[in-house]
Amino acid sequence: MAVLIKKIDSLNARTLGNDDNLLLLSRELDAMDIDVLAITETRRHPEAFVYASCDVGYFSRFDKIGGIGFLIKGDLA
């Protein structure tokens, strides 16, 4: 069964190195009913995570600055 993506957005996060920032962003994703969020300037080392509400994040590796990532609702991942 195909899943319909309704809302895609982007964000320059400046940093998501702190888990608290990532948690707040994930909550906002749910509150704003965004299906996929493309993120730049993540500055985050872990490559993937699963948040309790089933949001899934994928992040690229980086050296000192930058990094990109995606937050995807769990039912789409």
C-alpha cells in the first residue's frame, strides 16, 4: 500500500548536537503535522535515531561544521 506524503518542509537548524534540541524539534514536527523535514547545519554525529513517537532521523557525517539530515514520521519510514 502506498503512503501519501502530505507536508514537506526544510530548516537551517544551526545545531542539533544537543539531544534536547532534537527532542524539541521532533515534538514540533508532530505538532505542525510535517511528514518529512529536511535539515541543514545539523552538527550531529549519530547517523540515525528513533524517537519515542516513532519519528525517525537520518543524519550525514561531518568533520567540524555542517551536516544534513532528515526527520521522517514513523509511519512513512
